[in-house]
Amino acid sequence: MGSSAHSSAAKSRLQSPWCGTVHPCRVVADAAAGADDHAGSAHADARTDLASIVGRGCLSPLDAVTPPERSAVLDDDLEALSVFLSAGGDVSAFPLQEQEASLRGDITGDGIEEIVFTLIDPQSELIPPRTVMVIYTCREGRMTVLYRYEPGEWFGLQLITTADLTQDGVSELVFSEFSCGAHTCVHMPKAWSWQGGDFENRMGAEFSFPYPDFTVDSGELVVVSSGVGSVGAGPQRSVTTWMGWTAEIITITNEVPAPPTYRYHAFLDGEVAFAAGDYTTADAAYTRTIDDDSLEPWGAFSGVEAEREWFIALAHWRLMMLEAFQDRSQEAEVHLDYLMDLDSGSAGYPVVSLAERFWRAYERDGDAAAACEYGVDTPQGQPVLDFLNGFGYANPFYEQHHLCIVPEQ
């Protein structure tokens, strides 16, 4: 199972410090109507019985409640919010500042929605600023603070949704903690499940995503990350990640990058498919690297035309090896011949020596895996490594053994 939501030092569970001492609290309107998209059918009968909801819920006020003005002190705002909700104030009427949010949903499984707020400390000089999350619930007819959470310095909070990601009929509170560097904010999603006295994070690991958009589809958390926002990170493309329940934890179930716009990414797609033994996909990706003139250059390591020459040579080298692993010597020789005909002044010419070493070993022994290892076991591979490692810190880093791909069987 997941770990505890947070340490005792970081949490503060409060026992209704402000709510309900004078004023009754309000019924959640959606609960009275039986409309909660996330809580499941387990509570449907209770929600259609208005009398039972009023008996254990919070009553609506007879008169409108004026929302408080915001102050310059976070603790004063939190107290004012609790008094406002305790008096039956309209959640949507509470004035929120930039980076603040609220949402509602039944995350305790009692059939009545909780209300969740994240508020910013206006005096905080941190980036992101100090943020507090407070969860309100109805208890014995009174609006009460169920939970209060602060992630600590240098971390902010983003509310995402409430959704039943664990497939037990009760919604989790889904949010992210995030931290920001000079160019990029990285988000770490959480899925809190109420355990009767505490929350448990059901994420199976500390997953992180730069600049993500979050949605929920078919019971899974879907994350579209646009990549690191720094020139030094190299060429980026968005990646869509699906995170779903696996009977014990929420983890990554699928990950799909966007189609390549850079020639570099087309080549990488070939690398991934080749290593996985998907020869058809690898062949298509390497061929596209050679032929698709619409693919863009990165051009930071070398000039635009030099980068193109490098990738064309690298793709022919990989296609030669790919054909050899399928015992298709004649097809492999087509790509070898292309490389052997390269002019010594071509940017991709260093690939020729690696191809020649591979072919010499393969022609002698007929063992593509052994020929692959022999082919890259030479200092002559260093210019190839230098080129492939010139595409930023957020992209794969090649070492000598990575130049040899022996596909999975």
C-alpha cells in the first residue's frame, strides 16, 4: 500500500476550532439532490433520503452570508474562512487570490461532500509561496476542519480533482505538490485515500512531471507533460502518461510521446523500438530519420546541415545492424554500401569506422550480437558519443555500451 500522507510534523488535524459554536452549517446542495459523480453507487440510497442527510449534514442558512475580505495574514484568512463556512457561506463566493483554489467531493465515503481549499501566505517570499491546504467536512451538523496540510518550504500545492482511482467506490483527493527552479516547475501528483483518521497516499512512487496538465479518464489519472522549460534541456516533446490502479498501488500503466517534430526524436523512437525487438517500428523510425524533410533540426551542437548528415549516417548504421539481427545480409549490405561511399569530409563520417568493424565481425562469425559489441569497442566511437550527447540534459545520455543495441528476444 502507499505511504502515510505526511509526517506528524507536517500535519495538523484540528477539532472544529471555529465552526458550529453559534451557527448551523449548510447542506451540500449536490448531496441533497443525489448528484456526486465520483463517490460511486454505494451511497446513492442515502443521498436520495433528504431527511437522513439533514440529520447528519449541515443545514443551509436562511439568510445570505457575506464573504469576508482577505487580510495580509494567512492564519487570519483561514480563521475567517472557517467562520464563513460555519455560518453557511457559499463556497464559490469566498474570494480566492492567484494560485489559490477550491474543490468539493465526497472523499470520506459518508455520502456528503468535503470542501478543500488551498490558500497562499501573502507575506511569503518563497517561490512558490507558502501554501496551506484545509479540508472541511460536516460532523454532527457542524462544518469542521477535518485536515490541514502544509507541504513545507519551496513547495506549492495544486488541486486537481476528486476521483475514485482505487476503484473502491470512494473518491481520492487528487492534487500535486510542486517545486520550481530557474526555468521549470516540476509536479508530483498525490492520491490521498481517507482511512478513517488519516489520509494515505496511494501513489506507488514519487512520480514527477514538468509543466503537466492533469485529467481523469476512465478511472485513470492522465498526465500530459510538455517538458523542461530550458534551452539547456535540449529539444522537447510532450509525453502523455496514464496512471492507474493495480490492486495495490497507483502507478504508470502507459506512456506515449507525441509524434516527433525533431529529427533527433525520430532517431530516438528507432532506438527504443530496436532495443525492444520491434523491428517494424524501428525500421520505420530510422527510415523517417533519413527521408522526412519536414523534421526539424535542433542545431545547437552542430550546424543544421551537419546535424542532418550525422543522423542520416547513424540511421543507415542502425538499419544495417537491424537487418543483420534478422539474418538479412543482402538488405544490410545496402546500408553498409551507403556508409562506405560517404565522403571523408561528411559530418557523419565517424560512423563509417563503427559500421566497418561491425560488418567485419558479422561476416566472419554470423553473430550480430557479438559483432555489435566488437563494433563499438573502439575509441573511434567517441565522436559519435559527443554528437549524441549534444542534445541537452533532459534527453538520454549515451555511454559506449549504449552504442551497441542487442534487441530483446
